[in-house]
Amino acid sequence: MDLTAMSFCDSSGLNALLGARLHAEEAGHRLRLAAPCQQVVRLLEMTGAIEVFTIDPAPSA
């Protein structure tokens, strides 16, 4: 998921990301987060959710 344009994420956004991750896994896929801003990374770190996502520095071409 390309997060290049995302500059803020709160608990609702985090729940949406976690829900999308579960749906992806149920379909046999893995949700990867690409280019999250520092605020999003910090939220993921503070909540422990960073452990369940693969973070890519940039979106794939």
C-alpha cells in the first residue's frame, strides 16, 4: 500500500490498516506499507503494530 500521500494517521486509520492486513492475509496475500511518513512509523512503533507489517522505503514500480 503506497502511503506516500499520507501525512497523518490516528487510531481509526491504524484500525483500517490492520483490517486491510487481515483481509489480505485471508486472501493469501501480504500487505506491505510503502513510504510511510515518520508520524505513521511512530504510531506503528508505539502500538507495536510495526511488527505485523513489512515496511518498504518506496512504492514498487
